[in-house]
Amino acid sequence: MSALVAFLHHIAAFTLVATIAIEFVLLRGELTAARARQILAADMVYGISAGVILLVGLARVFHFEKGAAYYFHSIPFIAKLALFAIIGLLSIYPTVEFLKWRPAVRQGQAPVLTEDTRRRIRRVIHAELAAVVVLILCAALMAKGVGHFG
């Protein structure tokens, strides 16, 4: 069961990274109704995968693997949790902007996206991707027991 839970956790994590990358790429070109629909779908999958990561990750910490006492004495684990929260907070801005597009997309129209807003959204998504890279480093350090105290 532990291996299955770990597999689910990793699949959700890869899905999250893929959806962030998809959003980043789709925001480069002309924003059409079809492209906006794809971005909205990717953002929905992003949110679902984040929820799965959180729920399954907590299950792993408290019911599988090494137990909460071990993980909460690991600096990389605490940093990983903090980065996950930061990524989640960063994702609020793009999601709010994307949700504003729904009425236009429902009518088959391309939403209005100023170049300034596009740049801001892409900067935030770029920051999310950078934070994911550091989070993965923390996961590797955690798995090897680096930074464990107590």
C-alpha cells in the first residue's frame, strides 16, 4: 500500500509541474478562445493535482513511511512544506485572472489580456516553476536524511 500511495503522490507532483509548464507555454502566443479554454483546463488540473499532493502527502507523513515525528525533524521537509505553500499562494493570482476569462470563453470569444497582465502572470508562473525546482532539491535531501535533527 505504501508504494501505491507514493506512486499517487509522485504522479500528482509530475502532473502539477506539467500543468504549470503548459500554462507558461500557452501564455506565449495569441490568446484565442480555444487557447484560453486550454489554460482554464490546465489550471483546473493544476488545482486538483495540488489537492491530491497535499492529501496524499499528509497521509504519507502521518500513516505511511517514517511517521510525522521523523518528518517534522527534517529541515528539508519543513522547507518543502513552506515552498509548497508559497507555490500555492503564488498560483492564486494567475487562477483569479484565468477565472475572469470564463464569461468570454463561454461565449466562444477570446478574453481580453493586456500585455502587462500577460507579463505579470508569466512572471508569477516562472517563479512557481523555480520554486518547484528548489522543492525537488529539498525532497532529494529529505530522502537522503540530510538536515534531519532530533
